[in-house]
Amino acid sequence: MDTSIENFLSSHPFAETTKAKYASILINLEGLPLSDWQSADLLNYLKSKITWGNSTQCLALNTIKKYLRWKYGNTHPALNTRLKKIAPRRQRTLSMDQARDLLAMFNPHTPKGARDLAIAALALDTGLRCSELCRLTPKDFDLDNRTLSVIVKGGQWANAVYSPATANCIYKWLAFRDPKYKTIFYSLHFSCKGHELKREGMNTIMRYWGKSLGFKISPHDLRRSFATLTTILGAPSRIVQVAGRWSQIQMVELYTRDIDQSLITPFLPTASLIEQIETSYQ
């Protein structure tokens, strides 16, 4: 990798996953005459990546502009490049019935069942990202107060809260958990027992859940489900934002954009108004 790219990544407090994403984009720029680029050059470069969808192109644009600003200053002409962002397609979110079926599928009287139930319950209650679930250790938990601390995206510590029911699920797993292992959740497969779960390992576990239930599940599906289900259950958007550790309220709106509009039914005014009218006639 070009030295200047390494220096750029090292000079910013990016999370490791963010660094990896940025590096995969910037490494393609090596050897290109970036100092001479105009907006049209950058736009043509992005459009030449025919395997990149709109979201990847937008990410690449923002990444490259950050790099150009760092390397050449705020006057680089390509910094004026604009790209229309297309609304992403509908993303998976568990319905209330699917979430209930998920929690009901585990046998908490076995090590694997107890572990998986604790993971699912915690993910639904907190909206933790995959990497955050993987890196949790027992010392990150305050089970008495039902809180935890975790290093989140951006490398900062943040807190999360969970319900008494989830705390009970965690206690059931702790009865099986071997304390000699570092992370609270680890592999139970005989070939790598005790190994810290990585992103792919957590995704594999949840893909297996989905196969058993007949619908797909990923860690980020559960993060979206946290936002959606708490909103359906009546949590104000501001509380969902804080509990989900989002820096902007717009992210809650993005994650909950596929809520079924029929859920407005109990709040529609006409039924209540007519009931008041009928009551007044009695």
C-alpha cells in the first residue's frame, strides 16, 4: 500500500473496520494522477467501477474526498464532486412474530442453546453491532443494574441497557460458560472451542438460526429490529437513538423506515371521536 495512504489512515482515529473499508477503496488509486483531477475525473472514475452499486460509490466518493483534502488541502478541485444518493432497497427487519420465534427456538438447558439465547436476547435489547457482540467480556457487564459498556464504532466507549429477561438469559449462559476464556461469547465447536467469535463466526451462527426458522438473519438485522420493535412498542425516537448509540436521529428514521403503516390503526382519531359522540348520546 502507498505510504501516503498508510499515513492518512494512521492519522485519523478510524475504527479498524473503517480503516479496512477505506484501504480497500484507496488502494485502487495508486498510480493515478490525483493532484490533477477535476470533479469530472473523480466522477468518471467512480462510474468506471461497474461492480460498485450506488451505496459503494457514495462511500468511495466520501473516502476519496477525505483523502484528497488530507493530502492536498481544501482547495483541491475534485472536492466539489457530487453524486446523487439513491435510496437503498428495503433491508431485513424481524417482525414481532419472527423475533418471538427466534427466542423460542433455543434450549436454555444446553450450552449452545443458552449461549445462543443470550446472544439473540442481548442483540434485540441493545442493537449491538456484530463486532461489539464479539468483543464483549464478562467485566463489561453490570448484571445487577442490567447495563454494559462496549467499545463502539469510532473507538469510543458507550453504554447499553437490557431487560431483566435478557439478564436472566445471560445468567443461564454463565452457568455453562467456562471462565478461563476471555470473551463472554466464544465458539463451542469442538475444533475451536474457546476461540473468540469473529464477524464471520457470528454471521455463521445467525445464518444457522435463519435456516432453522425459514427466514434470513444477520447481526445487523437484529440491530435494525431493535430500532423497529422498540419503536412499535412505543419508545420515543430520541430514546431509541440514545439507547442504540446513534449520533443522529436520522439514523433511527432510516432503520425504522419499513415499519408497517397499519400499525397506526390504534392511534387513528375517528374511532375515538365517534366513541365520544356515542357516549355523549347515552
